[in-house]
Amino acid sequence: MAHTTEEIMSGLAELITDETGIAADQVEMDKSFTDDLDIDSISMMTIVVNAEEKFDVKIPDDEVKNLLTVKDAVEFIEKNQ
């Protein structure tokens, strides 16, 4: 069953909190993973792997570099689920 945008956003925020300790309410659609949330490439890969598992999607390695904001990730998951 496809997840809604809200479910994806909420789930992604949870994954980011688990990996980085950033409060889930700080994770917003317009936030940049690197600039606003200060997520490094290693943490980002962990988040990607966990998101693939949680939302049953495949996020190719060459696609990860295009996921600059939380919105990019939510839209990618939404489109590919």
C-alpha cells in the first residue's frame, strides 16, 4: 500500500532523529540535509538504507546525490513506492 506524503515525511523525520538525534519537529520539507540539518554522507547513507527498508523502495546510489532537501527525498519515495 502506498504511503501518503504525511506518512513519508513523518517516517523520514523519525529515521533522521534515530540516526542524528535531531528533533523530529526540526525536520521540515524545505530543510537541506547538509546545510540545515548538518547530516554527513555516512549518516545520509544510513538514512537512505533505513528509508529503503521502511518504505520498500530502492534508492540508487547515483540518485542519493540529487536528494538535497527533505522534500526531494519525500517526493522520490512517493514517486517510487
